[in-house]
Amino acid sequence: MNFLEDILRLGDEVVGDRTLGEQKYDREVVRWMRKGKSVERAVEKANHKYPDEALIIDVDTLHTLQAHYEYLADHEAIMEKLNKLK
């Protein structure tokens, strides 16, 4: 296994198994964050579009959600770049 495959496998492990609905919800949050919205506002937008996957943000979860979605945004950007190299 080469270095690139190791990185991809690690990224998949961190992201974890997600249902199709969860994947769509996460992509919606990331999309709004890329448009400059805060994680709170991005989650509100995603909650409206995907109410079955809706998350509730409170003071205790804000930092964790922010880190999670920033990671997902970075992971998505890396995957896009790697797919262009294929």
C-alpha cells in the first residue's frame, strides 16, 4: 500500500460510516460554510433542507461541530484535488 492510499484510508476512518442522508446533510453544511456562513448558520440551513438529519447546536457541542465540519471541508477539498490527479 502506498502513502496516498494510507492517507485516504485514514481520512475515511476519521469521517466514518455515514448514511446517504448524513452524507447529503454534511455536504450541505460544508457548502454553506464555504460560502462564509458560520457553523451555526450552516447547520440551520442544512436542518431546513434535511430535517430528518437535523442537529441541535448548543454551547457544549458548538466547538466539536465546528471542528468536525472544518475537517470535513478540508477532507472534501483534498479528495477533489486527488480525483483530479487520477
